[in-house]
Amino acid sequence: MQVFALSIGALTTAFCARNDDALRAEHLRKGDYYLAQNKPLEAIIEYRIAVQLGPSAGETRKKLGRAYLLVKDTTHALPEFVRAADLLPRDLEVQLTAGKLLQRSGQFDDAKARATRVLELDPRNVDAALLLGSALVGLHDLDGAVAQIQDAIAIDPTQSHPYSVLGAAALSSRQVAEAEAAFRKAVALDPTSARAQVALGYYFWSTRRIRDAEATFRQALQLDPKSELVNRILATLMLLTNRVADAEQYLQALARLQPTSHGLTLADYYLAQGRQADSERVLRSLAADDTIATPVSLRFAALRLAQGRVQEADETIDAMLLREPRNPSVLLAKAQALLARRQVADAMAKARAATEADPHDVRAHYMLGTLYMQANEPNPAITAFREVLQINPRAVSAQVELAKLYLAIDDTKNSARAAGEALKADPENRELRILLARGLLGSGESERAASEIRSLLKQYPRSSPVQTLAGTMYVNERDLPAAKHAFEQALELDRDNLDALTGLVTLYARTNRVAEAHRLIDSRLASSPNATGLLELAARTYATSGDFPKAEKILKQLIAQDATNLSAYGMLGQIYISERRLDAALAEYEKAAANDPTSVAAHTIVAMILEAQNKIAEARKRYQKVLDINPNAVVAANNLAWSLAQQDQNLDVALQLAQRAKQQLASEARIDDTLGWIYYKKKLLPQAITSLEDSVARDPKNPLHHYHLGMAYLQAGDWPRARQALERALKQPGFSGEADARKALTTIGS
């Protein structure tokens, strides 16, 4: 019986194997048919099924990889070609394709191994020699790379392409003259080669010779008018150099060459330019193509959003979500629709879901970063934009946003680095050059900053931001007359430039010209009496010069406008303490609260004064009264939470209050600090560190925030970071907790 059973099993296995082979052959045949009909997406589906039925069939994987390349999906093509190369070790084409894809994805060691394999089989293979050279460049073995490429040239000195690769290698090792000579040699060997012209154009672009680059790319287009690559390059160059209208001709050419993919890009271009009718015309011409039904529907939804027809867009997107709940593009469209309704948190959830559905989707990470920026959450925004650059290191816009974010959190070195990286792709971008100069100034690289600023001044003397930057440079150089002139120029060009106004007011105060500072502030307030940033500057200026009554009046106005402005409450409290007017102020605000029992501002200030008088129990009762009036009163919730945490009392209640404040005002550093300190007290260290890192990112000059973060790091056992944070805090002595910070540093030791 046992032998019979085994025989039946063997027959069944053999039958299933034959059945699988037949099915695989059928799906391969269908895939080949669809590919012949120029339907690569349908071919991919058939080939994928064939691969599942026969995972060890190298030829099948090669076909699937090629189909992915046809739709420019290199992310999925790479593993298929790598597996095919393992299964077909003597197939030179597969080895080379796998190597090139590995090289493009930054896996230089693996690319080197594939190139070496081909050269073992065919020592005179030029493409393999060039691939090996490129891999060595990626591995920073520049001498080896150049030697390898020169070997490729020796194999066949009549080919122009190896010279282009040699030029790239020389450029990587900063041998600019040698690089240019190699690129020009490539063009001279084959003047009719569009590829050689493109390589030379890239060289000019990377060395900031934009006019030469453009002329060379136009020459390449004359040689090959139907080149998708050259048309794409010129469209990109036009957009990056702010010649948006000039990009249209190249985008139209691309749409004629490949209507399915580039037609969508043209529709996007028109929509971005506000040309809604043109966008709709292009989309309607694509609507009959079933292979792009979802992308076309998504763009129609985006068009409806732009037209203000939010409900109609929502209905289209929701219908698609029901069919494709994990489609990243659909999830991102839903995020855009939610954002149009100002539902930022919900939009963020959809963008996050898109990154989870496809971790390699650049658009999803980029949108998530922009949403975090809108919510004023710099650290997660930085993480999102870094993820973008991990996937696509050439995403210039992500580098720009990173430069801005790093500058906002006072990380000037990283800001300058990000701006410098972005400038490699767009060397004449004025905004990037300003960001670079600001980062260099802030990180103490005065000479480099001055060189960049003086260059900007020559090119853009009528730019308000450039003049503001020049003013800051002159202040650092102690050339105060030149600084004054630059700030005045900046304000003449843009009356609302708050940075320039702050610079000029600070300069007046520094040179004992307080009356002029006040006149300047008053003239601005006369025309913009409700501008929050201007009111804060005015209050600070008057308080610094000792005019407390005027500062108090402005702060009261600011609080009346915005009852959530923690800075205004803090400054007002400091004035009362400095003037020793706590009792008089208390009486004044008690009277105001009696006249208007529902006044959140009056009761909040009473509570703050009571707290300053160390009447903690009374202060807490008054904060609670504010919350009874308005459960979402941010300042009262935050301050009561802080008061409870300081006394280690009712930490669960304190946490609820701090979380409520965070929900109402997510972008305030002091709320993050309160929340983080409560987490610290409750020994919830991962949450504490996250919140306290956010507080430091939002207000890097506050020593208390650095002290709290240092203590959290210390409790978590991260002594190097604890030491760094505590030392940063102690650079500004006088904060509460200074003694504990010094004691903690002693514990850490050196």
C-alpha cells in the first residue's frame, strides 16, 4: 500500500509540473503578444504570472525585466534582471543590464561584480569596461576608474562614448580641464552623435555654464529631433531656469512622440500654469486609452479641485479608492482633496498611507514632507525629504526644502550643504544661492558667504532679500554704515520685508539711535496695525529700550487679536515682573475679568500673575476656570499641565492637558517642551525624546528646551547626546534647572 501511495504522489507531482509548464508557456505567449501590440502593462501581468509558475526560468525573468524597462519602472526591473543574471550567467546582455541598473541605484559593488563577470567572458567588451569604470567612480576609486575607462578606449579608440565616460570620471575627481577635453574629444570623434553632445551639455550644466549647456543640448536636438531624452532635458532646463513658457514646445514634442506617458505630463504642465482649458483638452484626448484610465481620472479630479469643484473631485477620488484602496496615486489625490478642505491631519494620514503602500514613491514622501511643513513640524518634514533624496538623489526641490528647514531650526551647516547640493543641478537659482549664503553666514564661513553675497549683489542689486543678506554681512564685518544702507535699500524694494526691518531696527538700537528705531516701527504700524510679526517686533523693541508702557499696550493688542500667542503672554509677564507691578496688574485684570467673565485672555493673565507670585493653588484654579469657559484654551491648558508636572502631581491629568494644547496649536515649541517633560516624568522616554527634539528644532535658542532634552537622553542612556544638549543649554546660564544640568554633566563626566 505504501509503495502504491508513493507512486500516486509521484504521478500527481509530474502531472502538476506538466500542467504548470503548459500554463507558463500560455502566459508567456500572451505576454509576447501584448508586447508586440505595444501594450507593456498587460505584458507585465502575463510575465509575472509566468514567473510565479516558473521562478527559475531566467528567460522569463529577462522578458519581465525588459517589459518593466519599457514603462520606465527601474525599481521593479532591477530585481528581475539581477535574478535573470544569476540564472543566465553566460548571457552578456543580461549581465550588463543588471550591472547598469545596480550602478544607477547606487549598488556599486554589485555593479562592479557584474561588469567583471562580462569581462571574464569577453575581455574586449567596451560596455563592460565602461560599466566597471563607472562602478569604481561610485566606489570613489577614481584612479582605478580612469585606468579602466582608458582601457576601454584602447580596446576601440574610434568610439566616442568611452571619452564621455572618461570625462565624467575626470569631473568626479574635479579634474575639470581633463573632463572638458574628454567630452570635446567624444564630440570630435562623432560630430553627428546626439549622445556625445548630451554628455558635453551635462558637463557644461554641472560646471554652471548654463548658456553653453543649452546651446549644446539644442545641437543634440537638431541631430536627433525625435529624441525623448533631449526633449526632456531641454524641458527640464527651461523649467529650472524659470523659462516656463519655453518649456511648452519640448513638452508638446514629447507628447507627440509618446502620447500615453508624456501626454499626462503636458496636462500637468498646463494645469500648473492655470491653463485649465488646455489641460482638459489634453486629458480628453487621452480618455479613450484604457491603459491609463486611472491616471487620467486622477488628473480630471485635480482639475476639478483647481476649478473649485471640490465635491465633484471628491466623488471621483472616492470611487477610485473603493476600487484601488492601496494605489499610492489615488491616496495622494485624496490627500490633495482633504488639503483643499484644510483638513491637514487627515491629508497627512493619506500621504502616510501612500508611503506605506509604495515606500519607493517619491511623490508620497515629498507630499508628506510638505504637509509636515504646513503643520510646522520640522523634524518629521526633514525625515520625509531625506527619504525623497534616498530614492532620487537628484530631486532638487527636496534639497531646497531641506535647506529652508535646516535654516529654520538653526542648523546652518546642513542648510548650506543642502543648498550646495541643489545648486549642482540648478547653479543659477537665486533662491538657492541666497539660502547657501545664509547657511554659510550662520555657520561662521564668513569668507565663502561674503564671496557669494557680493556675487549676488552684482547680479541682483534690486533684490530685497539679497540686500537684506548684504546688510547682515556688513554687520558681521562691522561696517555699520554699509549695513544701514543695505537694509534701507531692502525696505525700499519691499516695504514689508520683516527681516530687513528687524535688521535696521536692531542696528539703530545697537548704535543708540532708539528714537529712530521707534519712528521706523511706528510708521510701519500706522500702515499695518494688525500685522502679528510687526507687533511682536515693536513690543520687543520698546521693551528692550525700557519703554514698558508702550510695549505693554502693544502686547495687549496682540493678545486681543490672538489669545493663543504664548510669546505675547510671556513678554507681558516679564514686563510686570521687571517693573514689580504684579499686584497692580493683578487688580487691573481681575477688574477686566469681572467686567467680562467669559474673557479667556483676562483670566489667563490673572492665572499667570498668580503663578509669578508663587500662589500656585490659586493659579491652577484660575487656569481651570479658563478651561471651563473654553476647553480648548491653549495657554491655560499648557500652563496648567506645566504647573502640575513641575510638582509631579496628577501627571496623567497633566498629560491630557498638554495633549489637548498640542492638538490646538501643533507648531508651538513650548507646548512640545511641556508635553516632552511630562513624558519624561512618566518615564515614557521615546515619546519624551521625540517631543523634546521637536521643541529644540522649533526654538533652538531656548536653553530650557536643551536642558530637558539632555535629561531625557541621559535617562535613556544616550550619554553623548545628553552631554551635547546639556552643554548647549549651559551656554546661556540663568535658566531654571541650571544647577541640575551642571550636576548631570558631572555625572556623565568627560
